Amino acid sequence: MFEAPDLPDRSLHPELAELYDGGLAIPEGHVYANFVSSIDGIVALEAGTAPSGGIISGRNEADRFVMGLLRAFADAVLVGAGTVRAEGG
């Protein structure tokens, strides 16, 4: 693995920083996770059914936005094979 030179600044736009009380800083050397679950803890529906993340999250755009921010801040992103297939990776 390598890091490309001249990567963009990871700071948030001022309006986003205000929403997140100053920023969305994640210290280096930390591992974090993000996933959806129902109020009773279900994270996936029965195998063989349609992808369940959107169903469980209610297709909440704010949740998807935060997931995108977290992915943008990450040095690496670990996803399942179904996500890779669904996102064209």
C-alpha cells in the first residue's frame, strides 16, 4: 500500500463543521466502524433477499452522507463482497 502525494485537506466545509460541533476528526491509529441496525439490533435480513442496508436504515440520506464522510476520512475501507458487487468495485 502507498499514499499518493499531495492529498487534499481533510477538514470539513465550515457549514459541516458547525453541524458536527467543530469537525469530524478521527485520531490517527484508530479503527472505527459504521453500519446500520434496526432498533432491536438487526443488521441484515435473511440471506437471499434484497440488500438490506437501505431497508433497515429507511434509506436515510443523512446516514448515507455520514457514511460517505467516514469513508472519505479513512485510510482504508473494509466492505463485504456484496457491497463490492453492488457498488461496481
